[in-house]
Amino acid sequence: MSRDELFITTKLWNDDQKRPAEALQESLDKLQLDFVDLYLMHWPVPAIDHYVEAWKGMIDLQKAGLVKSIGVCNFQVHHLQRLIDETGVAPVINQIELHPLLQQRQLHSWNATHKIQTESWSPLAQGGEGVFDQKIIRDLADKYGKTPAQIVIRWHLDCGLVVIPKSVTPARIAENFAVWDFRLDKDELGEIAKLDKGKRLGPDPDQFGG
């Protein structure tokens, strides 16, 4: 497999916000690469208040050709607006916790308006009682002959989201890919929208890392 067939992402961790160039070089050395396709700032960490300066450093790394694209994770609207106001450069992507129990529709809409792609982490909400046992999910799984996980992944795609389900099991990875032979209709998407409880599984981006 050639390098141009791979899309490689690495992240800038909270402790490295004051040294984005050095942190990237460490990642490149470990990966034995000359560049990565996407460099993401992992959290804003507003208590430290260094994310704008870190973003400026990431912009410089993109200009230098060490990263093809730059983005962020777990940024709220006010964090994103500040990046844009102070640097004039918007992230290409905002990776956020997003699943049927935490749909973040306002943030997703804001991202879209500003041409920022929304990517969902923890897209299955860890499955089980939280999402997979919801009646609408099970009913749709029966209707389409799919697993509950496949229904939830298809929901993300039909909502215009990039979805990154995590698995190390080959059979599960194959299952996660087998979602291109059906689509959910408007009414079905509307029923899943009713599952939104604003329920976070991960930390609050305004509080984490301080």
C-alpha cells in the first residue's frame, strides 16, 4: 500500500499546546513520516487559554507542508469563533462527542455554516442500554436486516457527519463498513432525533484539562 492511499491523523495533546511544532515532529518520528494528512488539537483547555496560540502554530505547520489540513476536537462555538476572529483561519473539521443521546444539532449547524466538517467521536454511545436497546433503533435494525450499530452509523452518515466507530475486531470493522446499501428516510431520522437527551459520556469541553 502506498502512502497516498492512507489518510493519517495525529493529535496535539493538552500538555503540548505551547509546543505544537515539537509535538508534531515527535509524532512524525514515531510514524516515520514526512507529513500527516490531518493535525488535530485535542481539547481547547480554556483554563490554560493557550489554544489560539497553539492554533497559530498549527497554521504555520500547514504552511510549511508538514500537515495537509488542520482541525480541532471538542470545540464549542465560542472557541471556534475566537480562532476565526484572531487568526482568520477556520478548522477544516471539528471532532466532537456526538451520538443519538447527544446530537449537538446547533453546533453541527454552526460548523456547517462555517464550512467546518463535523466528525463524531463515541458515535455509538458505547452501545448497550444507552442506544442499542432503544425501540426505534431495534425496530429499524429489524426492518433493514442490520445490526443496531449499523443503524446508528447510517444515521450519522445521513445527517452529514463523518463517523469514526472504534473497533479492533476484523468482523466488527467489516460490519461497520456494511452500511452503504440502505438509507434512513426523513421520518426515521425524525424518530431518532427524539432520542436526544443532551447526555455526555465524556468531559465538558469548557471544564476539561484545567
